[in-house]
Amino acid sequence: MKSKMLSQSVADNILTMITVEKRFSAGEKLPNELDLAEELNVSRTTLREAIRILVAYGVLEIQRGKGTYVTDNAFRQSEDLEQLSNIKVNAKDLYEMRLIFEPEAAYYAAIRGTDAEIKRILDYGRRIEDEIRQGKDRTKDEHAFHKAIAQATHNEFMNKLMPILYQAISKGVVLSTQSDRAISDTVNDHKMIMEFLEQRNAEGARNAMKIHIMHAIKELGID
């Protein structure tokens, strides 16, 4: 059962690489098995099981003697979810939604997330910090950071809410460029969230995420 859950989690991570991070396009070949297993911090056996799941769903295609390739079907799911993102709601409502949803996601991620999933969250958090220091657009990695937390809950419906929350995250990134305090809070709050997740401290992760979103609401002037 645990092995099945891990392979499903890895399959979700690969799907995120394709549809959220846009690392691979339709018809593109995935990295070789050894490199991808190392990046995801899983065994090659687990990776093969995850690939079989995605092949069964038509997301990937194995071409004998050539490798594993992304199919057009990989993007249909993301297109369906993007329809939810077109719901027109203002920033206050979006952040209120985040306040209801994301602290609990952080709580369950700390309890249920695999070591590989926690590592993935931490990697995104460090990447965002670097992008802030270099003055680069961090929207894509902010999406991936919060998506990785949602995935680590192993709750299907939490994942399905993410396209709506992406709107709030995107608006927050844009608004934060007008507030040095908001940017500083983002760096410090992310560190706090990451530390509690790494320690598997569920209550700490929940409170840190709540503080993070409340800081954003205050500093971005959307309360």
C-alpha cells in the first residue's frame, strides 16, 4: 500500500513537471531513468511504477529502444482545470480562500508527505528566495511551491483547487513588487514554512502558512 502511494505521488510529480512547470512539451522525451529517479529521490523501481501509471492514463508513451515520451493527453487535464481559473473573483476573496485552504494543506503535507515530496517543496522554496534576491519573476515557482505542498497532502480535491489559488498567488507576486516589506515577509515566511515541514511539525507548518497569508493580506492592502 505504501509503495503504491509513493508511485502515485511520483506520477503526480512528473505530471506537474509537464503541465505546471512546462518542462516537457508534447512529443518530448523524458530524461533517462537514472537521472530522473535521482532528481525525484526515488528508486528506479518506484519510478517505473509511476511511469506505468502515466502510460495507463495516456500521459506518457514508451517507445521501445528509444525512451519515454510525453503525449498530447498530458495537457488535457490541465486545460480542464484552467477553466476553473477563469472564475472572476477579486483579490480579497482569493486570499480568503487561501486562508481557509492552505494552512490545512501545510498541516497534512507535514504528516503525509514523502521525503521526496518534502525535498521538492524545499527546493522550490530556495529557488524562490534566489529569484527574489536577483529580482526575477518568481510566479512560476510560487505556483509550483504551493502545488507541491498540495500534492504532499495526498488529497485529490486539494489538488483540484490549485488552479483557482494560482490566481491569488499571481496577483500577490505582482502586488508585492510595490512593497519591500511584502517581499521580505515572503522570504522569511517561506523559510518558516519550510523548516516546520522539514521537521514534520504539522501544527507549526499550519500556523506558519496562516501567518504567511495574513502577512500578504496586510502588506498587499487587500484586507
